[in-house]
Amino acid sequence: MLHVARWQTTNDVFIKRMVGAPREVHGWETEAEFVAMMTETVCGVQPEQLHAALPGFVKKGLVRQRAALGAGYFSRFAERLNAAPSERTKLTDMAPAMAACRTPVLLLVGDRDNCIDAGKCRQIERQFGPQWCEMVVLEDVGHLGGPKGGTFERSLLVIAAERAAKFLSEGKGAWPRARL
């Protein structure tokens, strides 16, 4: 699983958060901020699924690890990463290589992903071309979290793995057209 062109495929609201409020995204420091990041601002894990995804002792351990690095460490990291001009042009820079690609590509995006914008990802699909790329927008799936009312076992990672296995084993989507 690869997230190409982070800046150019990221949701506009999410970009504003990354720049203006990094602690709401990946710069979290407290357990409450971590839970909000997992359920509201980033991952889309349903609140009732959060404990199955990450038991309390894991959350507490992650918060302790972050505290050991000092206040603001991850916010400063995000600030520097987002300030890099190359981060804002990755998709444009990669476009020629994608257009020349001759490997079938399966592009999976959750329809309620707070981070990655499915509409913006259509750029990637266009660059590879329809004979090489199949884009699937997964219904009721967040950046990590799966369908509402489901179990965490139906997260984006599990659904993506199932779709990829089917794509590879049955030659669904772009593969048959690419091999002709």
C-alpha cells in the first residue's frame, strides 16, 4: 500500500489542519488527542471499534513514547515536512513515470477518508491510464477505519488486502486490458 503524492491528493480541509493545527493530525501528544485523531480527524475508526483496534495499554504506551521525545516534537516534524516544496509537487513530478508504467495498478480509496481525497486521486488514475489502473472507492471506509457498525476486522487494511488478492488472482480490472 502506497500513498503517492501526499499533498496533491490530500483533502483541502485536512491540509488546513496539517498546517494550522498539527496536534489534531499527527502531532498529537495526549491520549485524548490520540483518540480524536484515530476517530475524528485522521483514521476514521468508529469510536466503538477503537478498543479492538488499539487496546488501552497500547494507547497509553504510544502516549508515553511520544512524551519521551518532548513536547512539540511531532508538531515540529510535521511543520518541517509540510514546509518542504518537494512535498507539494510529488504527483506532478511523478506523472511522467506513472504514464510510462506498464504494471497493473489497483488504487483503493475510502469514501469517507478524512485525509485522502478520492476526487483528487483521479489524477493518479488518469496518469497511469485506464488500461493500467483500476480505481475503486470503498464504500463507508475511512483512512483506516472500516464500515460503521462493523468490527475493526473490516478495516481499510483488511478490505484492501481482500481487493488486492482478488485483483491479482483473478486478473480483475486493469490487468486483462493491459495484457492484451
